[in-house]
Amino acid sequence: QVQLVESGGGLVQAGGSLRLSCAASGRSSSFNVMGWYRQAAGKQREFIAQITSGGSTNYAGSVKGRFTISRDNAKNTVYLQMNSLKPEDTAVYYCHARDIITDYVYWGQGTQVTVSS
């Protein structure tokens, strides 16, 4: 069984930065795509960013230029560097990873990010 464990969330003032991490643990596995979604209170979960095992990235327009996704394939870990945070970035951030063999998508439990104005 694979588990994704997020860390790095918290409370920050507008304009500040946070770095989220998501590490896969459990049985050995590789992931072709890893990334992040977020869900604000009362809203649907939305795509934020993803990165392939080859390093290709894709971002939502709302975070492009402010957030940077990266990964360490050897550690099965994905990171999200968030700069110039805005109150509208407040949400629970979820990590996801797509298994390269089974195509199954795993999800983390979520980490809260709160940006105060």
C-alpha cells in the first residue's frame, strides 16, 4: 500500500512564502506524474500544478509565476514552493501521484494553508 504524506502547511501573511512537501511511503513504486490540487472551503477541488518524472511541469493560471513545483524521483517526493501568497490561496492542499505501472492515482490527506491579509 502506498501512502502520500504532506507537510509544510501553516499560517502565513499575505506576500509570504511556504514550501509544501509530499513523500510517498509504503511499497516500492514509481510515479509518472505527481502534483498538487487544492480545495477552498465551499469550493470544488482545483488543479494547481503537476510534474512528470522527466521534469515537465504544468501550472494553473492562478499560480503561474508564483508557485514552483519540483520533485526528487529517488525519494518519490514532490515539492511546491509557494511565493507571494494571497488570501485567496487559502485552502487545503492535496498531493497526488499516478502510479507508472497501474495508472492508479493516490492522494494525500491534505495540509491546510491559510494566508492572512
